[in-house]
Amino acid sequence: MKNKVLAITLFTILITNGRGYAIGGESVSISNGTNHSSDVTNHSNERNMFLNNIPKEEINQFVLNGTEITLVPSNVSITGMIINNRGIFYGDTLTKAASGTKYSYSRFGILVPENSDMLGFSQGELTTLDDMPVSNTDVKYIGDFVNYDAGLQEFTRGDMDINVNFYNKTLTIDQSSEQLNKTMKGDITGNTFTFDSGKGKGQFYGSQAAEMGGVHKDHNTVTSFGAKKQ
């Protein structure tokens, strides 16, 4: 039997209460595929914020309490983001947001298990310490964020614009959306970073820190993000 492929022009797939909404302008392909197993390590001590170091071949899997979760269905290729808010997507009823194939070395998102705490995660193939850049120039990263408000039970998403100086080991994060505009400062330690007075943390991924991602928690809101070097 021939594989059937459905191509849709989308940036974000949003499913809420069983209904699907399409937002934006990148392509989504739906075809047959395979799964990869994953052993997640290096969890953060914060129960709502997880940073994981795993091979890039396994970034589409997340292990939660011993159960492996597939972030994006294996037969779906999405460059943007899937947001499932109490809906059903390819048989998956877990409330979650997950980044797609736009990022080569990492995945990020938010999981909201039923009757359990929400959690934000960023995971991928960590840049080795000897491969971290050291130049005394500002390096720009452009990406996306998603957050979840536990009180409102709503996801929102927006854009990330990050300037990094690897020599000074500093970074500035500009977060923007229709609902939010915020600037946060941070510091780099090795291949990781913290920002917003310790409320957020993250990691660099891939060759020469090609990508970065992180998580942030403030009161009832968890945020997860990823960005690519320009």
C-alpha cells in the first residue's frame, strides 16, 4: 500500500476541546514514520522545569514518571508548533505544546498531565564545553516561546529575540507577543545559562551552540522556548 502524504500550510496547529485551528504560514506534512526511544537525563531540580541532554535522534521523546511520551506524532512532520489544549490529536489527549522540526538539535514545550503539575521542558544534544563559542561579539538568536497559565488553562505563544555575548558570558532575552513584551538578562556558565534572577534556565545545543532553549516559571505560568543562531 502506498503511503499517503497530506501537505498543509501551517505554522501552528492548535487543538482545543476537540477542535483544530491553524495559525500562520509554514508547511505541515503528514506521512508514515517511526518512533525513537529515549532515556532522559539531567533533569532540573525544579519540578516544573526540566532540562534534558539527549541525542538529537531522540529529541521527539520525553520520559515522564517512567512513561515515554511522543511529543509530535511520528507520522507528522511539523516545522512550527503543536498546541493541544484538552483536545485529541492523532489519538493523543495529553494537554501539551511541543515544537516541531524547525529545530535540528532540540525540542521544547509544555506538558500538562491530568491531575498533575504542569511542566516546561527544553531538551536536546548539548553543546560540548570545548565547542562553545568564545568570540567577543553579540550573537543573535531568533526563535519562539510558548507559555501556559494554570489559572486560565490557556496557552499563548510568541517570538524570542536573544543577544548572546559568549566572551562576557551574558545574554539579553526579548520576549514578545500580543499579550506580552518582556526583556530579561542572564548569565552563561559553561554550556548552560540562567536568567531573570534565577526564574529561568537553559542550555545550548548542537555544533558551536547552533541552538539554545530554556524554561521559566513565574507564579502560575510556565514558559518554554527555543531559538536558532542567525
